[in-house]
Amino acid sequence: MGFKNIIKPAKKKLILFVGLFFAGILLFISGKEDKTVKKSPVPADTEQVKKHLTALTQTQEFRNHKNIDQLNAVADYIHQTFETYSDSTVFQEYQVDGKVYKNVICSFGTENSKRIIIGAHYDVCGDQQGVTALLELSRMLKGQKLDYRIDLVTYTLEEPPYFRTENMGSYIHAKYLKDNKIDVYGMASVEMIGYFKDEKGSQDFPVGALSWIYGNKGDFITLVKKFSGAGPFVRNFIDHFKDSNQIKTETFPAPGFVKGVDFSDHLNYWKFDFPALMITDTSFFRNKNYHQTTDTLETLDINRMTKVIDAIFLSIIHLK
């Protein structure tokens, strides 16, 4: 094995222990904060959320790179919904293996130069929750006075075989921002946000010791950020998200070696040095239906899912 290989895991454990220690202190402090639930000027609508979830899940074919017509039909649905509410809506097209794939982007507060990206992917498997959140956010953001330009971006080709490749829609978008020197305050990736369990033992972790801090109930939403150097956008977004008191929220400052911390589109913004975080219910660490045929609309907690959307919305409109 070699001395070097023995030291490396030990170093990782030390870093994780220190991180857990400080996370515990932060959780203790945050527990003393005001818990007044903030009222949203435009609350998320459970019926609209159900409508979008149904439209995204009840498709004739799987939404993947093999069924490009189905992908395009979903992209058209997203575009039509975005266009109803936004200042502008566009397709960002690119080619992979001779086929054209599309990101769908809508914008609000286009009079502002610095922008915030809220993203989710619409190809399978199972990220209908993140896209649904963006569709509902488009309705909620219409007519709002904003201090930043808000781009809601739905990506294609996040799933295998293109995950971690330059063919991911989020890589294409992040690279475009970097190449064109666009002023980005930060990015939030909306992943799985609709699965909650209140029973003991319903929450797993990539490292067992994390249960000492976060408990073993899957009753919270997680904001995943870099272990260090997250930047002001991430700090401010987390503060506003938590201050909204819409839903029980935990922050996870993620060492890069911990499984799952970069399993979404924010990883490509990290690659291009944009501040970014992930909003997640922890997916397969909680939801055993993840990527299974049992991952159905009926298993989701729509009420708590709308509270997550409310918290994202309140964070966006209050960011300074």
C-alpha cells in the first residue's frame, strides 16, 4: 500500500472531523436564531407544482439522449411555461454526435448586469423536482423588483453517459458564461427536493459520523457548499434561505472527497470558478426509490417541496 497511501485516508478523516466540529458549532448557534416563518409575497402553489410534475413524469418515452424527440418535447413544455412569465426565453443549442440538444433559459431583471443562475436538469433519471421548482419560480418571479438578473436554466445531458463530460448542458452554459466574461454573482443547483421522512433511521450519510450532527431522520433540506472559499453569494443565499424558516435546513460544508457532494450541475460552475451550491434532499442517501421504477409522484411530499421553493424564492428576492 505504501506510507503515502496510509497517510492520505488519515488526513481526509482529520479534515472531516474538523469540519464536523465547526459544523456542530454553527448548528448550535443557528438554533438560537429567530424562527419566525417569513411570508412570501407570491407563495408556491401546490396545484401548479403537481401540474408540472405530472407533465414532466407522464411522458411516453424516457427523457434521455436516446429519445431526442421526447427530450425536445419536454424542452418545448419548459420553454412555453417560461415564456409565459419571463422577460426573455431562449434555447441554448449545441451538438453531440451529430444531434442537437437544448438548454432552456429564461431571465428576469434583465436591466441588471450581475446575474444569478438557478439551474436544474430535465433529462432522466428523476430530476423532475428541480425543473418543477424552476417552472414554479418563473411564475413567482414575474413582476418582482430584483437587484440582480435571474437566469433560470434547465439543462440537458446531465445523466450518464455524459455526466462529468464536456457534453453536459451545465458545462456548455458555464463555459459560455466564462468565455463571454459575464458577471455572475453565483449559482444554485436545484436537485431532488421532494422526498422527506420523519421516521428514525430514514436518513443515511456518506460518512456515518455525520448522523451525530444531522440526526438520522430524513426531515430536512441540505445546502451543500464547498468546504472553504465558498464566496459571498453562497453565504448570503444560505443566510436568507435559513432566515425564511420555511423548512428545516442543514448546511453541509463539503470536503471534495465525500461521495455525492458534486453529483449535480453545480460541479461545472465550480470548474469555472463560479460560486455555487446544491439544494438537495440528499437523494439516494434518503430516497431508496432513487433511479428505480418506484420513484413515483405519490412518494413525494408536495407540501414540503413547495416550502423549499418558497425558501429559494425568498432568498432570490432578498439577496443584496
